Amino acid sequence: MNQYGDEAFIQVLRETQENAKNTNIREGSVWAGDKELLFEEHEIWKGQLWMWLPKDFGILNEKYAQMKYPSGRLDVIYSNKETTINISFMYKQEKLEPGEEKEICGYLGQIVRNLYPTGDVLGESCVQAGENEVACVEFVTPAMDGTIYNMMFVTSLKGRMILGTCNCLKEDQEDWRDLFVQMLETIRTA
């Protein structure tokens, strides 16, 4: 290959363009791996709960939902077309007052450790979503088709617990972890 002296300049230009990519889901398209995504606010429960999700995510049809989640306890599951990235929600009967999320999250971490002794609990954290605190526990679990990265979250809606999970294949964790956190930060309740 001929050397013209611009190769170093071209490399710097490419790196600058790569670093200039938007990383904020509320400010235009972002990248997850080699896929460009646009986010928008979705109404999860009519007039009660909203969250920013990828624009092309839809509600997982019942057939796939039963295959992926045989317990059938989830109220709403959003997924990409390939069903490899999922965001699920359950509106529980259990009471949860604002400020109790972190304590519940600690219990969830222990439950995950007991249910999946071969799994890997990565940590617990809290994010602020407007006036709501959202507590998270991150863990990796085995599945039939591979290893799954999970970010389980807890928040309160009208004094009751919302329990949800964002998950993807373990190999996609690096691309999706920050996007999941940003999505949780957009939770809005009535």
C-alpha cells in the first residue's frame, strides 16, 4: 500500500468522529454495537407510567412471552424484533413507599444469589428518575440459549411496587448497560 502521509490524519479523524457520537438517548440517535437506535417515550400503563425505550421496540407477543417467561407473571414486556433485548414490568400488589426501594433491592440481590448460585451478582445501585428513586440489582444468569445480563429494578407507583427487568445477551452487556440506566432515569409517573 502506498504511504501518502495522511494515514495518521485519517485515523485521528475517524477516532474523533467515533468519539463525537451521541450517547444521550434523549438527544437523538445512539449506537448499540453496530445498530443505530432512536428512543422515544412509551406509555407503559395508560395515564400512569412512561419510560423512554427504543422507538422500534414493541410489546412481545403472547406466544414468545410464554416461551421466554413461562411463569407468565409479567404484565408488560417490550422487546426488539430479534427478542434479544427485553424490558419487562410487573405492577405488584405489595406496598412500596418512596424511599423503601433500596432496601427491597438488597432483598432482591439476596434472592438472586439463592436462586442462581452459579450466577454472578454484579452489584446494586440507585438512579434518580425525576421524583422517583429506582433501585437496581445487576446480575448474570444462565439461560437455555446462552448467558443473560439482567438489570432488575424496583420503584414505586401510587404506593405499590413496580418490579421490572432490562436484559440482553451477556455479549451485548457493554453496549446496553448504559442505555438501560438512561432508560430507567426517564421513568415518569402520574
